[in-house]
Amino acid sequence: MNVEVVVYGAPGCHLCDVAKGVLERQRELLGFQLREIDIEGDPELEAAYREQIPVVFVDGRKAFKYRVDPAELARRVTAASQAAR
């Protein structure tokens, strides 16, 4: 499986920390690649995501904002993995 999950967040964001914890636990189970992007100080990313962080993309598609649902994450990662075959 080579599905990439990207989380946009910022330091000091409690919801970001919670979401990253969920993603780390699920990464161990599902085997996806996790990339964290800090939006702080990047005007384009700040404008796009500041009011919604954390924002999570699964395989290039926006999947979550504010909170990550583990069951929905598993469904999306599995679907992306099967589509890539």
C-alpha cells in the first residue's frame, strides 16, 4: 500500500495534536505514509487552512477537518489503496 495521508496543522493547535495521535495509531494498523505540514508562516497555507485545521487529505482528497474518524479513515485508505492497483 502506498497511500499518502497529509495533515495540515500548526503548533499549539490542540485539535491538531489529537488528530495526529489518531493518525499515528491508525498508520500502524493501516500502513499508510503520513506527512505533516506546518501552515504557520506560509501565507497561502494560512489563508487556505487556518480556520479549518487540522485538515487531512487521503490520497490527495480532502477527507477531514477538525477531527479524524478512525473508521472513516480506514475506509478511505482502503479505497485509495484498491484504486491504486
